[in-house]
Amino acid sequence: MAAEIITVTTEEQLQKAILIRTKVFVEEQKVPLDLEIDHYDKLGDTAHHLLICEHGEMVATGRLTYYDEDTAKMQRIAVLKEHRAAGYGRVLLLALEERARELGLRYSLLDAQCQAEKFYEKLGYETISDEPFDDAGIPHVRMRKKL
């Protein structure tokens, strides 16, 4: 895999990230668009968006927001369906964690779809919610990792 990790710095790149999320969450998983797109979907210092590019094609995206003074919240982690078995989710999450460390954050928090809980466990995340909870009609668990 010769994937390139791109820090989103332009409106064009941000729109490519939103397009991937729309395909994965809105079209595949039927999340309402008004729940998927929010106030963090803009350029600035409140969120850090990443893209993964493979052979000129944007194949995955994710973002980091600030949960509290020492914790990053990893969000909107999406890999296009036809690229899911290639390891991009892992590469993306590790890149988001590295960005969190660069920002001086000590922990990573995320709300994982229950079907992806084992994936995150393999990357060192521990489930901290007592019970699954609903987010946009999809069962999730809250997970945390020390960076």
C-alpha cells in the first residue's frame, strides 16, 4: 500500500472528505444528511480532517475534534466500500492518533459502531460505555485509548 495521508487544508479537499462520508454514512447506512454534516465540517482549528489518497483516488477520511483539554475525539471515520479490505481504516486511525499527539493530546475517544468494536479493540481501544447506545439509528459503544 502506497497510500498518501493528506491533511485537509482547502475547501476542495474538505468537499472530497464530505463526499466519502456521504457515500458511506448517508447512502450505505441511511444516516440522515442533516445528522452527518455538522458545524465541524469547515476549515479552521476546531477540527482536523484527513484524507487517504491511493493512486490519485480519495478512498478514506476521518476527523479529529477536541473532546476536552487532553482528549481527541475521532469522528466520521469512513472508507469507501470497494477499499475496505485494504487496511485504510487502520492507517487513517493511526494518522489521526499521531495528529492528536502532535497537538499535545493524551487520549483518544471515539464512538464506534458496534459492528466495528473488534476493529478498534485490535488497535488498543477499550470500551468504556456500559451499554450500546443509539447514534443516528445505529448501535454504538464509546471507546478510549491512551496515546
